[in-house]
Amino acid sequence: MTVSHDERQALADLLLSLGPDAPTLCEGWTTRDMAVHLVLREYRPDAMAGMFLPPLGGHLDTLTRRYRERDYAELVELYRAGPPVWNPMRLGDRFINLGENVVHHEDVRRGGGEWSPRDLPRHMRDTLWAAVRQIARGLIRGSGVAVTLVRTDGAGESVTVGKGTPGVTVTGEACELLLWIYGRIKDCDVTVEGDEDAVRRISL
């Protein structure tokens, strides 16, 4: 089993235990909305294109309304089963869906406002750090700020992404850094240091 698979199962269990009306960190989304998003992403890529292509937004809205009417437990179990066999995501689940599964798991864990970082096993922390190093390049590089991510739950590893002066340093455990680069800036346990304007620019 992979970290992505384990996070998928843990998130599915949590969604079922909380029911369809619990809050999440995603503004305006309940756990039902989260379940719909997760299923559409893997089962209806035609709909998810609407997230990035405005002309297809209506199609996404239509399918979202349709899927919200489905049985909540059925939606969760569809997500738990993973992408269908025809979706290339299934073969690359450990890489393609790792960030999505971990971050949305934390969106649901922390949605109620009371949370604490999980005590994760070393192999998972190492896997998440590898994801941080890879994903940060795509999400931070164009910010015009050099961001140094410093991991506190390893051997002091760090990575600098982007270019710009002055730079910003973000320090925390691998999972918290992953949440930070995915935009959960107010709901993760990291320390951000650097020029005030540079910090503001990467925190928008």
C-alpha cells in the first residue's frame, strides 16, 4: 500500500464518520461537497475541466448538482475505490493523487476548527517531503519570490524554489509545508519569516 492509498482510506472513513454536513477548510464546502468534488475529479474529468476553462463551468455546475443528490455513503465508497480502470490516474495514484488525498484529508480533519498535527510515521513524512519538493516548484516558482522551505521533522532538509530578493523562509513539518503550499495558510502549523511585502505576495 502507498501513502496516497492509506490517506484515501482514512479520508473515506472520516467522511463517513462525520456525515454529509460537517464543515471543511474549503470555504462554503461541507463534507458532502468534498465527496462530490473527489468523485467528479476521478470519475468525470469532462466536468473537472470546468474548474480551469470558464466555458465549461456550466457543465461542471450541472454535474455537481446532480452528484450532490446521490447517496452520500455511495459517493464516499466511490472515492474509496479509487479512479476507475479507464482513468490513467489509477496507474499513477501514488504520485498524482498524493497531494490531493493528504490535503483534503486535512481539510476535513481541521474543518471544525479544533485540530492538532498528526504524529506521522517516518516513511510517510519522507514521502510528503518528496511531494513538497516536487509540488512547490509548480505552485511557487511564478510568485517572483524566492521561498526556502525548511523541514523540521527530518534532518533539517530544505529546498529553495523561485527567484527574487528578498526571500522568504517557511519552516515546519513536511505535512504542514504541503498544506501551506496548497494555500491552507491560516490552517497549518508553519513559521513564515522574511520581508513583509514578500510574505504578503506569497500569502495572497
